[in-house]
Amino acid sequence: MQTLLLIAEIWHSNRHARTVTARYDTSDRVNRYGRCVTRDELIAHCMAKPGAWQDTPWEDDLVVKVGPKIFAFLGNRTAVGVKCAPTREAADEWLRRFPQDAAASPYIGKSGWNTLTVGGNIPDEEILEAVDESYRWVVSKLPKKDRPA
């Protein structure tokens, strides 16, 4: 059984946070296109890229890098953060097409990064293509010495 661990901070009126943890069975998740890509499948897709490696720079938040740069933020949830375009304006196309399942990534959204929900209205093929495109954008900006062979 695959599980999704959801951790949320709930803010009370006295401005103190309380952390709530829940686990959900995700082994039979389906979207309108059929069975959803699993987190393990998404990680495997990222790791199949030349020079890809996993890192956890912030507690349990998993990222996949090529060279020293991140190309996929996998965190610990059912979404993936990817570079969708070189500019915010171009990346906004995802927000127009999938307003419920795409959002500008916090802190780095102005640079064309979006967070795409897995298992919603975005077909799995488009999620995987977005990961591929993010990899290409990031590799294209790496110095030649850091690019995979």
C-alpha cells in the first residue's frame, strides 16, 4: 500500500501553529485520465535523466538535481515543482490551462517555476513532459563543465 503523508500547519487565532499529520492510501488513486502516476514513478522518471541525483536540502523535501541545480521539487506531497518556461508570463500558460492544479511556485515563481498537482486534471503525460522540459531548461543554463555527457 502506498501512502501519502500530509502535514499541515493550522494557525489558531492566538497566532500559534499546530502541526497536523494524516496518512492517505494512494495506491488506487485515479484521475479522469485513468490511474495516476505514483510518486515513485515520478522519482524514477526524474532519475532516468543523465546526471540526475537526489538531494534533501530542506528537512524531508526531496529534490532532483542535475549538476548543482534543481530541476524538480518533489517535496513530500502529490505535486511536482518544475521550471515551465524561462519567464513568468510564459509559465502562466499552465495556470490558464489548469487553474485548479497549477500554481506559481513560492519564492521562485517569478522565474517561470510552477507547482503542478499530480492526480488532478493535468494528464500524467503532460506532467512527465513538464519534468522533461524543466530538465532541458536547467541543463541549458548550466556551465559546460557541469552538463551531463
